[in-house]
Amino acid sequence: MKVLMIGDVVAKPGRVAVLERIQDVREQHQIDLAIMNAENLAGGFSVTPSLCEELFANGIDVMTSGNHIFDKKEAIDYIRKQPRLVRPANYPPNTPGSGFWTGEVNGAHVVVINLMGRVFMPPSDDPFRIVDQIVGALPEKATVRLDDMHAEATSEIVAMGWHLDGRVSAVVGTHTHVQTADERILPQGTAYLTDLGMTGSYAGVIGMNKSDVIARFTSVTARRAEHSSGQVRICGAVIDVDEATGHARKIERVNLAHDQ
């Protein structure tokens, strides 16, 4: 099975790039399942139902998220109704939505898990303990297991990779918006990449207007940053998974320039 995992899609530049290129990328890499991190989808913060549905209708199968997922109130009701949009599994038990998605793709049973780190991040439960509970309860037939670890500290993501090596098909990081170059297959068969990178405008600061962000670093009265535009890239990874064993055969970074 070929899986495409797309890093944090930021605002209009990122989502337009995905909409315009997703079918080409799926065809080029023979993708069976396309996953993207959507926590920055709507103006850089959270999601709206209409934007998610447009992407679902045009080639995205599952969306993961992170600490910004509930920044817009409309996301709360939507995530209750849309199982293909998942939020961090280590949020409190009464949080709307689910921390993982299960489904069948070309006859294979697939699980997509979303976790959030705790270092320099908002309060959440222990992601290592929570993922142990999730993975431990999965049926054996659910062989393809994909984990988006939304975290600030690279050490925490690396630790999660080793923690899940051999128990999931892939552990990839999101949140920093900076793609790393450490893609590899861990000894027990888990594909790993510390950060998928950002899908959006590279003309600013991690997808946001550079003047706005610089002002936030230099002034206590600066307003919330708006998204930047121009120099758009699509970043992520293609992972080839053996459906019988759940082990990854290959991981390849994706970093595509997209003119808008």
C-alpha cells in the first residue's frame, strides 16, 4: 500500500496547492491513501466544515490535526460528525471527536492515529501511555498503522518513533512546519520522519506574514499574524507499507514547488 502523508497545510496557499496537485501526486506515486494535517487549514488556525469537505471530495482521505484544531468554534460540531477528521488522542476523554480513524483501503485494515507532544505544548495526557492503549486494543487484522505525532520537540518525536518501532507502520511528525531530512526505516520495520514539513507559503515565517511575525517577536501590542503568500511548496512523505506484515518497505520525502 502506498500512503501519502502531507505536512501542516497552512491557509489558502496550502489548501489551494493541495486541491490543484493532489490528483497528480496520487497518480504519480500510485497512492492508495492520502492523509494531511489540517490544523492550520482555515486562515492558519483550525478548520471549517466547507474547507474540509472540499478537500475530502477532491482526493484527501483522512485529516489529522493538533493544538489549533478547536480555534474555530465550528470545528467542534463538525469533528463530532466527521470521523475522517481526527484530533490528538491524548486530549481529555470528553473532547469532541476521536483520536484515531479506522477504515478499509483496498481490502486492508488501516488505522490513523493522532498524538500531541507535551514539551512546549498545551497541557495534554501522556501520549506514550495513550498510544500504548490504542495500539494494544487494535485487532491483528489492522496491520497498516500510521501515526502523526504533532510536537514541538524533535526529541519527543524521535522517542515516539523508537517507542512504536515494530508496532506501527509509520511515525511522522508535524507542527514545526520545517521538513527534516532524517527519513528512514527503523530496525523493526517502522517508517520514520521527524517532521513532514509545511504545505503553504514559504515567503513568510512558517506560513505566516513575515512582518506580522517579526512584530510579535519585537512588540507586546502586535496583532495576530495573517498568512503569507507566494513561494508555495507541498511537503510530506510517501510511505510504502507491506499490508500483510504492516512493516514499511520504503519512505520517500516529498517537497514540491507549486506556482499559484
